[in-house]
Amino acid sequence: MAKEIKIYTKTGDDGTTGLVGGSRVKKYDLRLEAYGTVDELNAAVGVIRSNEVEDDIKELLLNIQNKLFNIGSRLASDEKGEAFTADLAIKIEDIAVLEDAIDRFEEELPKLKNFILPGGDIVVAQYHVARTVCRRAERRIVEFSETEKVQPDLIKYINRLSDFFFVLARITGFRRGVDETHWKY
């Protein structure tokens, strides 16, 4: 049976938070920026999944949410905590799932010849929000990786994930008959 999770512990009242493994860091620590942005991305995906989304895409999104939780757990692990979260590592197969889906969806789409502006449909726009939050998460993770060890496939996954959200925005709009708005410079 799983241990009950307490919503408030009061241990963070001093401006620190506990990592998986037991050490404590300031709440503005770069590690927290990295996994906090991943958490924000997970919430954005949850908003998308709460809308009318095709079943095959909804299943992919649920898988992504689980992977994002794994990524957050890995990023929240100190050296001692890595033993607890080692099984949550991103695998090359996880990246392949995204790449295969991107390739499959792109076969349906007209070739991209212009930059496009986000919008046209609420779900399409939310995919673009997820894409931009994902890019920010990637920046935070890469910055964090300059001082702490981060699994390279985790960074690759996040990079591919932002591409995936872009393609999901396009395929969703295409399937719904929503015209893409081209950037006019």
C-alpha cells in the first residue's frame, strides 16, 4: 500500500524544498526551475487532454504526461535519490515514439512553406502554448545540466516533444478544417 501523501508539511516555510534523496535546496534553485517548468508543461498537456481530442492522440498525451512526471522526478533527485528514480529514466524508445508519431502525422499534412501563427482553434492554440512551455523547460534543463548531471536522452526527449506539439497543432487544425494563419512580414 502506498504511503499517504500529506498536502502541506510546513518544511518549505523557510524557503527551501526537499529533493528525492533528502537534501534541501532553495526554492529558486535552478533544479526547481527545471522540474517546475516540466510540471507546468504537464499541466498544459492536461488542459489539452481535457478537450475534444482524438483517441489516438489522447493516448499519446497520457503517455507523455507520465513521461513528464518521470522527468520531473529525475530532475528532483539528488545524488542519493537517483537510486530511487533510476527506473524512470527516458529511453531511446520513448524518443522513437515521438518521432514515429511526428512522421506519421506529417504524411497527412501539406508541406510547411511558411511560418505559422498560433491560433485558429482552442486546442490548436493550446498545443502551441504547450510547445512554448516545452521549449522553456528545455532551456531550463539544459542550463541545469551545465552544473549537474542530467541524462542526455531526457534532453533529447524534451527537444523532440516540442516538435511533436507543433505537429499536433498542425494535424489538429488540418483535421478540423482550420486554416493556418501564415506569418506576414
